[in-house]
Amino acid sequence: MAEARHIDAEKLTASERTRLCSAVRRKPRFLVIGAGQRGTAYASAMAREALPAIITAIADPIRSKRISFGKKYIWKDGAPREDQDFDSWQQFLEYERSRREAEATGEKVYAGIDGIILCTQDQTHKGILQAFGPLRLHVLCEKPIATTLQDCQDIYVSLGGAKGPDKIFSTGHVLRYSPHNMLLRKLLLEDRAIGELVSVEHTEPVGWFHFSHSYVRGNWRKESIAAPSLLCKSCHDIDFILWLLCYKTDFGEPAHMPSLVSSVGNLSLFTKRRKPEAAGNATNCFSCSHEQNCNWSARKMYIEKLYDHGHREFPVRVVVPDIEEITAKAGTEYGREVLTQILSSDYDASTPRATIESKQWYGRCVWESDNDVLDDQIVTLTWDDDSRSVSSKEFPDRGPKTAVFHMVAFTEAQCERRGKISGTHGEIQYDSKEIRVYKFDKFLQPEAAKVFTPPKAAGGHGGGDGGLMNGFSKAVEAVINSELSVEQAQAKYVGCTLKEAFMSHAMVFAAEEARLGRKIVDWQDWWAKLEQRLLSQ
């Protein structure tokens, strides 16, 4: 154990470090890029569950967020070392290149990193991943991987997807990793609790407040600066459906992919024509005569309902990133003044459009925003009968089936998924807490249905954040300690290949093509053409 601490804490030559590493089981070392909500969620999961990995550095341009993150997860009560604290990923890249050059000449240096955990804004992912590519690191990239199909393709190719990656890759498809969903999949595919699967109805209730914060006023409000809400909010729901219906538990079985994809959706409420007459020309809640009667009042939501009741985490911290530091130093009243000042920040006819579009106005009237992403959308996936088309071997659950996914903003529940799965022998109903299994042989005996209550896991997404980090950490650990190959570790611990992650994103883009074109997309043909483009890159 002492030798392990030397490896991480001291400057050593390459030969000294190699000698020490040969005597211990080494923990992977990660750089977190982005100290926001998702970066913090993954770091918190590592600390809470004592995962076999170390966060050794943080890169974030906001000093208060970076320092708070570092004190919690890296340097604790001490001062940050030269290899731990960076105000940008570019600064880290410069440091790491210099560190490697010095190490190659025999100088004593701190240990390098094994991988990155990328949690920046979605549209930045491609540039960062391509810049880090030459370092050949393991990667966990928050979802979505990128905001356009072309950028996803470029990342897939650059990571070796077409040939077979030589490093572990994982993305934020956290729904695969929660105890609830893992049990649900076991009941369906291993226990075959309701026979062959026939249809799935799956709903993501985004939550009325969450949608207004993130998708009307916030970072993901416009396709031109983010992506369609189906991609940003629900690509892991599409992945969840494919995980249940396409990828079986028999290793080596070819995926049973959908044949048809279609989608419809609307921006139902948050448009200027739906603005209440009483709101007049107001563009900000703090200057609006309708504010006291408005459900979407920023004053009510951020200050009266959250801040005044001691809430300092998301979403208050999104509006004022250093709100905890401010209140700790200057008091609660001053913190309220700062929050109020930022929320009441407004624009007028003289403000350049570029300025308005370049920032998030969290006190903005929801009917005056420049948002254009959908608040209600349905995706339908259809499978053909493929039960006898896999060589000469028959596999279960390759018959015809249908999945319907509904993303809806206007719900009391926030991100607490619910659904219903129909099978040839019964039906499963699930929410984020329970799984109810009813079998047809219990006719007129609803009390005979079995209800499963998976253990409640700590952390976000029902324990999915921790599960994702656990799988990624163990996969990288197994590879760097030469216990498993990349392919073996990816299969055993991540349970999802780079191709599968890319395919889930591609399915979203196919659904959007169907919606915009008012058509049904032939997935098999669509994917075959995409694969040809990938092979030609």
C-alpha cells in the first residue's frame, strides 16, 4: 500500500515507477474535464462507493467550481499540485505533453493519467476527444457523445470503432446500470418472466420545472447551440429500449435490430403566441405584471421555493456557480441578492441578437425565449420476425415486436421513468421504484402479481451513475493491470461496445429524420448506408 502511495504522490523516473507498479495492483487515474453537475456526479459516485480508481486532476474554467471539486475529491485540505488543477483542458494537454517529454528523457515526474471523464457541453466533445486522441487514453464521455450525426461518426472512427478500439470507451447511458433496470432486464431476458417480448411502452417524464430550466431557459434550449431534445435528454432512453430488445444475454448472438423507425413531436407551449395577455411585453419575470400568477415564475422557482428553503445545489448552482462560496463568506442575504440580480438581468431591443443567444437567461419569460427544441415527442420502433434468420440456430425473442417511447415535459415526476412491457405469457409494469409482474395463468387474480422492489441505490439515475462509474473503473483497472484485453474488459464490465453506443445515437438521428421528413425510416437500409460511409472514412 505504501508503494502504491509513492506511485501516485511522488515524482519518479519511468524506470522507478515501472519497478513499483510491478509490485502492486494499480488503480487507474482519471482526469475529469468539467466540474459541473455531471462531472461532480461521477466523482461523487467514485468517492461514495470506494471504486477502484483515483481522480487525479480537474480541468474547468470556473475557478470556484474547480477549487470546490478539488477540495472534495483530489487534494482535500492541502494545496493542489502542478498535476492536479487546470483552468482548461488545453492547459492540461500542454502540461501532459511536457510531462511525457520530460519522462522520456529520464526526469522525475508525477504519474500520468490512464483516462478522461469528459463532462463538458455536448457540442465541445468532438474537439476535445480528437485533441486527446494522440494520448491514447481510456474515455468516459457524457451523453450525448456529440450533437450531430457527422460529429458522432468522426468520433466513432477516431476511436477505432470501425476496426476495434484499443482502449476502453463508455458513455453516459446510465439507465443500463441502475439496480432497478438490471433486475428488469434479468426478469425479461434471463428469467423470461413474461415469455417472449411483444411490445414496450416507455415514458420519460422530464418534469415541468426541469424542462423550463434546461430546455427553455438553459443550455439545451436551441438545436443550433445544442441538439434536438430527443438526443440531449433521451438518447439513453432509446439506448435503454435497444438494450432490452436488441442485445441478448447469450454472448455472440447477433443483435436483433429494428426494421422501421418513425417519430412525431411538437413544441407545444413555450412559444410567443402562447404568452398570456397579462404578461404584456415583459421579457423577464422580475418586470412582469403576470409574474405572481405564473407557474413558470423564476422568482418563485429559484428564490422562494429553492434558495429560501436552503437549497444550493442544482439548479440554483447552475444560475450562480459559486453560490455556496458566496453564502459561506458573505451570508445568506447577500447570496439572495446575487441570485436575484442575475435572475433579473434582462435585455431590450438594442441588445444584439448574438449577445442574447450567447448566454442563459434564467429569469427570462418562458414565452419570450429563443428555444426551439420539442417538449413532447413520440418515437416508434418496429421489429420484423427474425427468429429463423441467425445461421441454423434459433434464439428466443427475435419475433416481431414494437416499442413506443414518449418524452414529455409536462409532468409532476422528474426523470422517474415508467413503462409497460407485454409478453406472450404476461405483462410487466415498472416505475423507478417497483417492478410488477403479472402472468396470464393468474387469471382474475391480480393479487397474485409479484412486485419486486430493487434495493434503493444512492446517487443519480437510481444508482445508474455509480453503476456506470463502477463498470468503467473496473474495466480500465483490468486492462492496465494486464488481467483482461480491452475487448474482454469492455464486455465484462462496461457491457456495451463503442458500436452499440454509437448505434443508439444513430437511432435518434434516424428518428429525427423520420419526424422532420414526415416519413417512416427503413432502419436496416439507413444503417447499411451509414456503415458504408464509416468504412470509407
